[in-house]
Amino acid sequence: MADRAPGSSRQSLSAPGFEQRYNDCCWRHGVVPNKALLSAFFKVCDSSPPKKKGRGCSKDVAKPANKGKGRGVEAKLIVAACKPVDGSVEFVLSIVYGHNNPIDRRLLWNDMRSLAAEAKKARRQLCSLVVFLDDLKDADFLPLLDMFMEIGTSDIDAVDIFHYSSCDLNGEYVLLLLRAINQKLRVVNIRDASFGKEFLRDLSQRGLTCQVLNLRSSHFRKLNMVGKFIYLRSLNLDFSSSLTSLRKDCFTCMPNLNCLSLCETRIANLWTTSSALLKLPSLVELRFQKCLCCDDTGPCPGSTGGKSIDSVQMDSEIRVGAPSSFDEDYYHYLNSEEADLFDEVESSYEDTSDDSEVDFTNHPRETSMLGAYSDVIPQWNGLVDLQTEISFGTLAMQDEDGSSNSRHTTSTVPKKYIACHPSPICYEKHYREYMVASLPSLKVLDNLSIEKADKERANGIFSQHFEYLPYKRKNKESVVSILHKREIRASCTNSQNWRRKPLYVSAKSQCFFSRSLSAAKVGSSAWPLLHPLSISGDESRSFRPRQFEYHPFDSSLMAFGTLDGEVVVINHENGKIVSYIPSLGGMNSVLGLCWLKKYPSKLIAGSDNGSLKLCDIKPISSRNKGTNSSAHSVTFDEFDQLTSVHVNSTDEWFLASGYSKNIALYDICCGRRLQVFVDMHREHINVVKFANHSPSIFATSSFDQDVKMWDLRQKPIFPCYTAASSRGNVMVCFSPDDHYLLVSAVDNEVKQLLAADGRLHLDFNIVSTGSSQNYTRSYYMNGRDYVISGSCDENVVRICCAQTGRRLRDLSLEGKGAEASMFVQSLRGDPFRDFNMSILAAYIRPSSNSEIVKVNLLASSDNAKEDSDGLHSRLSCSMGG
């Protein structure tokens, strides 16, 4: 049944017409009509807007412009209401008028006409249809699709789709339904568990026309919503416990998104997250944790008087087709925190594909994500008991002086504010200040309003603790602009007849331009290029690397030792093996490697069973022969439970340390052990390092919390000095010019000392996790300009300025699925390439091999070819951008 809409020349379906149309479609497809749908089409529900009595207008009608002194609307009592009458909506306006003269009657008549016009306009905008997918079966979709194909000519202004329980529906049917509704789609509130990964992939790639999208508890791993969401104003991805990162372009087609909620995800990286969010020009409300009393992303009413910036006004509309208990249930579905999200354990779905953007592996949902991941992420152990109530005033965060392990925020937070359902990013140091400074258009963060004073303070903290660009560059420049300036300088320098030299020429050296180019490239993308070291040639077996070292003179070579006792020299630029030294049954895990400097074809290799060898690398021979013809080796006396070896600057001696209080000195030329120095520390000595330029100076780091400097020219009975840490020391190394000592103690205690006397030069104040097994290792990068630091219980590499301690960037390593998380076992800065490094990444899953991951901060992950010889596909399964 179709009737003509007033003032329209096209055919329009009314609500009763929808019922008839649905019955016709069911008859044509041979399907029994769904009772829930019939009820939705038949009922015209009264939204019962609140009545307001007294002076002024009802909530649903705008106040007229006509105002008189004691006359007009201001002198009347108005009662307005809406009620259903024979399938249509009637607006009732009652006015009690207190004056009786021609002027006032004329004013009254004008006011009534204005109110009637506003009421008509309001009524025309508010008719909506609500469909609950929980009541549907696959057979119901075909007639429903036929009917929705004509919804564009109907009186229905908006369609809302809801889905809460796990039901066996075809995800393709659901997508077709969403597409058929097209621009009248307003609210989509669904759970993706029942629809499979193809549903999420299609939704992400093609987009939707809805205004509100709630995908709570979704299975996204790396958010990549590149489809068109041009009408989307509110996006909710709360409780998406698989979501670890945001892709670079995931928000580029959401120009109108105002509100974004990402509570209790696994997002942790400040840099990639803020860079992705900068693509949202309209974003004003954001949260990674919520106030306990708040349902939406707006400011907490208990802390501010402000109102939420509501993306779609829902509370004053007339809706068609809701259940009889619509008024209470509908708002509950829109705003409740869905306390039953974790009551249901979803069936296990093993994802065996190479696509790592969606994860349907089985995650326990009986508890919150803090409990589920407390075994993997140690810093959350103490937070499991606070999974529903976490106060801002007691969040674990290290003090500036490092004296406290409890976290705190420096933000001014109302005492009544209690945060819950936090994502890991909330525990990053200065998280709130970083986000406020990085997103200048933001007005509300975590249900707390952002005032002008908050922004000023956040900018100050950002400049104090973070480095916007490398080498203190203040503004981003394009590479072309910098090259142009360099060419102008070169032309001016070579010119013989120039009169006036540009001011910047004399002040800016070649080093300045080189650093400016690096800063421009690093700042161009928060997603650097990461790819695992690929080994070409013999694919009959895979290596299990345990330690690695760059060659000191050949920029293309790298040596790594394996858990099986092998030593492999590889051209890390093309992946070809240069030399291979098999274990020969005598070596276990290779823990110590060190190249000689005067004899660049030789290196010392030491294993945990005490074996020590000097290997002379020669051109590679076939590995299949199983011989040692590819290298000549000299064996030294064993050092039991070895953990570290290092050669001095003249290649005369090397030192070995291990799980003992002693170290051993070896003569390389003679091939014998010269002396064992006993009881140099109170506990075992994990690492020993010679200075880079002084052949007799070396430093030791021990788990007795001491770092000691020694001189072989004096009998090493008494150290030159001793420097103490608050935890056991994992390692120590000299800066390339021997000016500093970089000391790394357990659980992110990283300090830089003056090598001359051991005085503290810089404390990097990296937040601790609370784990006594979180062994931290740190090295220099770009000479001594930057420090890179990683820990074996974390998947993050932190890059800090070696002169100021300010954080430049964090790099996150991501495995495939929750059980394949990657952690930093070791790392090195590339000695030949600025802002390049390699990371030895280990998996939490014992069955997975460790791998060496190369990182290039000067290149974007976009530069990697997605279809290149299998390398990128492997990266997508194991690494994130």
C-alpha cells in the first residue's frame, strides 16, 4: 500500500504501508513473516518527551523570536505533547493565556503559528525504525532486503540496527541489509563475533553510511577502517581486547567523527595513536578509559558543568517500530556499558590465514582484559584488583626522581573522578599531557574537559619530556625544501662574485643539513619501516638467533649466534649467508659475540656451556656438506656459564664473564687464558666491556647493583670507582667516544654516567613495570646522540635523546594473535646508518623462533611492497606499523 506524501510528487510508504509491503515480500519469497518485524512495522511508538510547564517553551519546540515585555509567550503557560492517532502523530499544544486585548491576541496568534511551524518541522525529522537482529534468522533477510530497497521513498527518516546476543546469522546478509538501508542508516550497534572476519574486513574496506557505529568487543587487531564513513559521528570500539594498534590511514575517511571511545583495548603506543587520530578533523571527544559514572564520551557531569557534544540527538525524537518497553530499553541499549559482555565465552575460532588485521582466536571474557593479560604484561599484576575502579590519584607511575614505583598523574583531576576500563596507553608516563598537546582540537579526554590552562600545562610538559622532532627541530620541513636550501648554500659557497651571503649559510654546516634531512624523514611518519631479516639460499632449515653484532667496518655484514651453537655471518642487505660455522656438538646457545677491529675477518664467539672460539671468516662453502671449511677457528680454555665476551681496542686481549663473581682475561695472539680475576663483585657479573679507545680500561656490571670501572695497568683488585643502581645491573656499555657509560638495570632503570668518575649525568626515568624479571638492555644509536632501550618482558623499544633524556619515539613489536606477542631480547643501533637499528625479538609462544627485525626510522612502512617476494606477508603476521 502506497500513498502520496503531502507536498511530494513521489510515492511514499507510510508505516502501515511498510507492514503490507513486508507481507507481500514474504509471500513472494515463501517465508513466514517474522512476528518481531511485524510488530516493529505496525507500532508507532510514543517517545513521551518530557513535559515542561511554566514560562517558556516545551523541550521539543524552539522558543519563538517574538518577545514582549510581559506579553507574548513569556506571559503564558504552555503544555506540549505528542500522541499517536490512527497510525500518525499528532502534536498537541495547550496554552493558558492571561491577557485579553487586541495587541496581545495578535501576539498570541503569531506565536502559535511559529510554534506550529516548529512542531511540524520537528515531527518530520523524528520518525525512525528499530530492527533487532537477535530476532531474525537468515530466511528473514530476503523479504527484508526487498522492502528496504524502497526505504528511500518512505516516511521513515532513520533506521537503527541492534545486535547483542550471539546468533547464527550470515554476515553477508547483514552487510547487504546495511547497504540497502543506505543513507537512512543511523545507528549500528552490533557484535562481530557471530559474523566472522570477512564481515569486519568488508565493513572496514567499504565503509557505512551510519552516524553512530558501536562495535564493542570487536575482533580488530590493527584498525584499518579505510572505507567511506563520511556521515559517521560516533564510533565505539570499547572492550576490543584484540585491538593493539591503529593503522596510518584508518581514519582518513571519517571527516565528521566527533566522538571516539577505545576503552579496554590493547592500544599502548602514544606516537602511532596520536598520529592516526590527527586524521580526524572533527574529533572533540576521545576516551581510552571512562569515568565510572559516565556512559558517553562527554565530560563527566560530576566534575564539570558542561554537556556532552552529542553526535545524534536521540532523546527528543519520535521513533517507529520499537518494542513496547521502548523508552527504557532503547536508551539502555544505547548507553549501557553492557555488563554482560564478559559473561559469554565465545567459541574458539583458529585464524590460520596471513591476515593479522582481524583476530578471532579465543580470548577468555569472564574477567576484564587486565586479568586476562596480567600474566603477559607484568605491570598490570597490581591492577587486576582494580579492574572496575581505578582512581587517577593512585595510578602506578614512577616519580620524576625514580624514588617511587607507584604511578601518579600530574593532571588536576576531580576527587570524585574514578576511571575504569583503561587501555594500556593510559599507563604511559604523561599520557594525558601528551594527548592534549598532540591533539589541539580535543575538548574532552577520558570524560574530563580540557580547559585552556590544561592545554598550556600539557604543552609545557610535552616540551620537557618529549622530543617533537630529532635534533631539537621545532617544525616539520619537507625533504625537498631542505635539499633546496642545501643547494643554495653550495652554489653560494662556490660562487666567486656573490656580494651578500644568506644569513643561514654561515651558520649551517653539512652536518646541520644532514640532521635536518633525518629529522624531516623521521617526522614524516609515525610508522617506520620494520621487516624481519630474511635469509636467502638454503631454506632446508631455519635459524634460531640468540645474539647478534654488526660488523665494525663492513656496513653490509652482521654476525649472529644461535640457540643451537651455530655462528652465521650474513649480508643483512641482501640476505645472503657469507659464512657459516656449525656447532660441532661442542657449543650450546651462543651468548657472546665480538668482532676484532684490526683483523676484521675474525670474531670471538662464546656459548653458555663455556666454549670460546676465535673464528676466522672465509668465503662461504656449502652448508649441506656439514663441514667447518667455511671458517678457521681457534679454541680457548672454557669459562663456565659464560654470558659475555669483549675484545679490547687493540685486539690483544678479550675478557669473559658469566654466572660467577669472576672474570677471565685471554691473550688472543697466544690463544690462552692469562688470568682469572676473582671476587670482583658480590654477585654474578652479567656483562663486561672494554673501552672503545683505551685498551686497558674496562667496566663490569653485576646483579649486586654495582657498576665498576677497572684498569688492567693496575692490578684489578680495587676498582677505579663504583657506581650503584637501585636494582641489579643487566649490562653496561661505553659511548663511541668513551665519554659516557650507559648502565641498564632490571626493569627499565637506565642511566648515563660520566665515564671519567662515574657521576650521574642523566636518568632516563623510564616507567618500571614492577617485574623483577624484566631485564633491560640499552645501546647507543647515531653515535652517542640517541639511546635505544628495550626489555624482555615488553614489546616496546624506547628511543631517547642521550643529551636531554627526552623521548623521541616508541616502537611497538606485534605478533600474530594474543598468544604470539613479541618481546625485546636484545638490540643494537646500526653503526653506519642514522636512525637504523636491529632488534632480536622473541615470542612468548615457545614454539615460535626468535627473529632479527631491522628497523629504519627514516623510511615509512608504506614504502614496503605488499606483494614483494613473501617478505611483507611475513611482516604482516609478525610485525605492526
